[in-house]
Amino acid sequence: MSHPPCSPGGGPAPPPHSGHEGWRYAHRITVQPSCLACHAPKDERPAFVKKDHPEDRAYGFDDGDLQGVHAVFVPDTSGEDEF
């Protein structure tokens, strides 16, 4: 499945900190039912999660929640001789 660039108008995204132009792509990470074995209410987490990850705050999710975002920047190298 192809995802359009995330910049306004679908063209090159604003330059990142490195000064290169390119395209930014983002794809949401959606909580699935299988995720809830460890990421449901805090008091329902498995013992190994409580023991091995005492500072963990990734709980309280529901099926379909936004858990995060995969983000990628692809530099435009069309004007360069090297990759």
C-alpha cells in the first residue's frame, strides 16, 4: 500500500535539521487485541511485566487506540551523484 507524502500539497517536505529536502511519511501504530495482554489496565498486567518493567507507563490502552507513530524521512537525492 502506498502512502502519500505528509507535507502540504503532497510535495517535498520542509527541510529537516540537516538541511536536506525530501519526503516525510508517517503511519499510525494502532493497539490490537493481542497488545492488551500487557497494555490493558495497570492492575491487569502480567506479573513479569510488573517485575521486569516497574517504571512502565504503557498501560491503560483499549483496542483501536493510537499507540504511537512510525515516522520516516526520505531525503531527495535526485540532484546528487552519490546516495
